Amino acid sequence: MNRFPSLRRASRRSALFACALLAQYWLAPAAFAYTRDFILPASGGCPVVERQNFAIGAAPLPIQWSTSLPNLNPPAILTAAAPGTAAQLAEIGSTIAQTYAIWTGVSGTLVNASSYPNALAPLAITSTQNACSSDPVNGIPNNVDGIDTICFNQSSSAFTTGVLSFTRIVVANAPSQSFGSAPASIFAGQIVDADIYFRNDGQATFATPAALSSNPGAYDLESLLAHELGHLFGLDHSGVWRAIMFPYAPPPGSFLATRPTASAPDAPLSDDDRAGLRSLYPDPADTIDIGWISGRVLPANPFALADFPATSAGEYVTGIFGAQVVAVDASSGSVIAATLGGWTCDPANPPAQFDGSYTLGPLPVGHSYVIYAEPFVGLVQASDIAGAFAGVCATGASPSCTVPAVNTNFVPRVRP
Ligand SMILES: [Zn+2]
């Protein structure tokens, strides 16, 4: 079975990962969370979340796509308009713009066009073929330009078997860091470049929504791009079935979510996707999605913990590490959000403590939620979420810590 590859990180000055969308599994795993990635600042302290700079007043994020298309027969990008025409490029461009609108259509975030209309710059185009960063040399990608670019005609060694598309992200771990020609970072954890690559070697074809039904062997461009844009905004994979951030693409010829409409541009997303975006870029004016539930997942007997007391220096395991904690709307039964439990960090007393802590949200207020925790023993395995913990500790950091193994050796019980 294909699984998404482990996130790869490189260098003390940057974090780089290629999040790949693989063909094609669409089975029901145990529900789990939207996930975010963390990086330890160069100055030490506690891990910080990786995200774009969407602070109010920040320069709009420059976004573009390359009009260079692979010269394949049959074409890799299938459109209702004839290949090689201006109408074809217009159709692809409008599909991309509509897909951005899926994410900017989420209410309660600073990426939302109505609450903060200048988060994204207008979608630009470039005729340059290799407009995305090239493969890393010594851990750092070349040609980092700070423009988040979509490329349909750029080769990469990251296109291993089954990889349809991926997003390469460069993250600063301190302010004032420079990468290539990108503007210097403002804060630790800032995504300074995020480029999206589609496979261009004839192993897969991608169709716009207008062309999908007549090309049942092609993958839906909109759903794959919506997934990669989630990475661009800083989300990692989710195990929630039908979440856009689920790591496997829908089968060729299908789009299993609801197509966006003018009145519901974010219709393809799950509530878990929306909660993830709101957690990264909360709109201070939002009065609805402001609920948080926190707690700890603890074994009935602390001596049941494999690492209690700690078995290696710097490891402080006092709770269940790596449980999935899920919030279900008590009246509708829907999964609203889920999170990875396991650690917390006191800025006054770093490093991270692996005490089973979780913080779940943001959740819409005015609802009742049922919370449950479960181990990673389903389709999605503990190794699939290792990337979400990879940046919690860092080599050479002081004080040091060691990320423990994800605990799958527990049985949740429902309290009567
Ligand atoms: Zn992905």
C-alpha cells in the first residue's frame, strides 16, 4: 500500500518538506486530525507552528502559475478548450483561481477575502518553465524566490512512484533569514516559499472540472490543487475521511467532495480542514469559531507508560503521546475537528513536555461536543504522522529533548 512519504527536513536554518499526494486510496481510516508542523526556533525555547505571514498589514502573498505546459501527447493537463490555445490557458487559470477561493472562502480566518481582502496578491502568470524552486542541494532548494508558484512542467526527483503532486516548503527558524531572492523572514516558523509541482512525465493526467467527465482516466485538477494549497497555507495531512488534506487522491475521473459554488466557495472542504486553517490564521473579528477544549490523555496507571520514568536523557513522558483526540458535534454526529495530542511547552520552562496534553479547536461555540481519544492502529499508522512531531525537538538545541515513540498501546474506554 502506498503511504505518503515521511516529511523531510534539512539544515538548521530551514525546514524543507515535500508533501506528496499519492494515487489513490480513499478508504476510511480511524478519524484523526488536521495537523500542523512545528519548528524549533534557532534561539531555542518552545516549538512554533509553521505558517505564512498573513498578519494584517503584511504585504500580500505573491502567487503565480507557470503557463509552461508539458509537451506530451496526450497532454498532461486536459481542458475543455483545445490544447495550445489561449482559451486553454484561461480555463486552467480560472480553475486555479477557483481553487484558491476554496480556501479563501473559509470564514473566520485572515485568509478570508471579506475580512482581510489583501492576504493574497492577484494570481499572476509566468511563462518561465522551471519557475518553482529546484531540487535541494545540501538540503537547501535552489532558486527560492518567495513567490508561491504552481508548476505543471518542472521535473523533480521527488516524483517517485505514485506521487501525483507535491508542495515544497521552505521555513525560516528565525527572523531576518534570507533564502535565495525571497524577502527576509519576519518571524521564526514563517513559510518563506511554497511551490506546487504536478507530475509531468506522462505517468498521470489532470483534468479541469469542465474536462473531467470526458476524461475518466485523469485526476481532478481542482481536488489535487486544493490539497496542495492546504500545504501552501501550512497544513499537514489529515486522516479525516473526505478531508481535502487526506493524503490520498480520489480515483481518476472523480471528485468526491462537493464542487464549490459562488455562495459556498469552501464547499469541498471538511470541517476539519476549516478548523486547521482557522487555527493557523484566526481572524480576531471572528465571534463564532472561538471555542477550545484542552486536557490530557492519561493512562489509568502511569507505570503503563513505556517511558515512565524517562528512559533516556531529555525525554519526559508523563502521558499518552500521539493519541488522536476528536471533537464530534453531539447533535449532528459530525467530526468537527481533531488534533494530535501528546505534548505541551511552557515558554518559561522549555523544552517540550510529553505529558499527553491536547488543545482542540477552534470549535464553533454554542454546540455540545463529545470528545474521544484513540490510538493510531488503523489505516493511518503512527509513521504517517511523524512529520507533525519532527520539529518539536531539534538536534543541538538547548535544553535538549527527544520526541518519544507514538503510543499505540492503549485501549480507550467510554466512561458511562
Ligand atoms: Zn499532501
